[in-house]
Amino acid sequence: MSNPTREQRLGEAFVTLADTLVAGYDLVELMHYLVDVCVELLDAEAAGLVLSDGLGRLDVLASTSEQVQLLEILQIRTGRGPCLECFKTGRPTSIPDIALEADRWPQFAPLAAEQGYRSVHAVPMRLRTATIGALNLFRSQPGELAEADRRAAQALADVATIGILQQRATQDSGDVNENLERALNSRVVVEQAKGIVAQLGSMDMDAAFSALRGYSRQQDLPLTALAQQLVHHERTADDIMTVRYRGAQSYDRRI
């Protein structure tokens, strides 16, 4: 059987997003799937996603690495950068050469270059007049993002946005702002759980997050629920490390 084309894989990604949204989902895990699939299928080496609490306050909800998370946090704290511009205007923002924006963004531009990124392209998480965040694609080469990739990124962001707003609208509280804030709080719990696994497993934060996600999928347990169990000492990091070690052993035996 031939390998699927990129268009086929994009179609599968849309189906996965739609199925997840219909079945109910862990928002943090869904947003991580979104940034991962963007890096897998689009011309980008890394991706990050920021989400608003509904009152205009942004936080990082997902990123493909700790380096990207740092870049997103820097933009939020300084109030300057391409993802902030995208969120504020509700329009795509394309920076073909970050180095040329050093005067405009004196903190973001050099840090992005230090991390090896030369261009960045952001698309809004938007439905009609409501913009709830931005999806940001980082590239190691300067230049514009191909139009087909920009359209695909926007379409993926649109599907996720519809799902987020739909879920918030149908929840009992009826308070969209409150529920968006709750989603961002879930991210904080996940970060705490990453720290626990990283410390006890003597690994970096990216590896700790991979271990968390792998365990949550193996146990069919929502990522946020697993993080809460770790933080509240209802589950130990040893559980996750044991499964991770056994998985590595199984892989070694197969090869």
C-alpha cells in the first residue's frame, strides 16, 4: 500500500479533530494534537498556541517544545510579538524574516533567532467576530509560508475554535469566559505534573511531557485528569516511569 499523500493526512487530521469534538475531549490534549499535526503536515519546525480567558488575558495552552513555550510567554509578558498582533487584530500575521523585526520586537526577535527560528506565521483562533487565541508556526528558514499551508493552518484552527466555543456554550454555567479560564488553569496543572515527572525521572520537560501523554493514552485517561491525580498525590510518577520503561523494553525486543 502506498504512503498517504499530505492531503490525505490532512483529511485524517480533520476527521480526528471532528471525532474528538463530538465525543467530548480534554482541551489541553486536543490543543497539543493540533500543534503536533501542524508540525507534522505543514512547513514548520515548531508550533505554539495561545488562548484567551475571554477577558483578553492570554496564556500558552500548547507548544511543541519548551523553547516555543518560552517564546510565547515572552510575547505575552512584554505585550509585543507576532502572536499578540495576530490575536489583537484577528488577522493572520506573517513575518518572513524575524531578524528584520529587531527594532519592532527587541526582545522577541533575538530570542527567536537564538532558538534557531527565522520566520513565524500566526493564524487567529477565530469564529466570526470572536477571537479566542492564535496558532503560531515557527520556521528555521526565512520566507513566506506557502498559501496552501496557511490555508490549512487556518482551517485546522477554525475547526478547533468551533469545538471550543461550542463546548463552552453548551455547558451548564453558560459562562464562556469562566470556562476558557478553567481551560487555562488546566494547563497550569499539566505544567506542575510535567515538573514532578521531570524531577523524579531525571529528564527534561519535553521528555516528561511525552511520558505523561504516552501514559494517558495507554490508560485511556484524559491528560488533565492524569495531571490532577499526580499533583494531588492520587497517582505517582513511578507509575508513569514504570510504564515508560516497559514500553522501551518492548520496543527493544521488537528490534
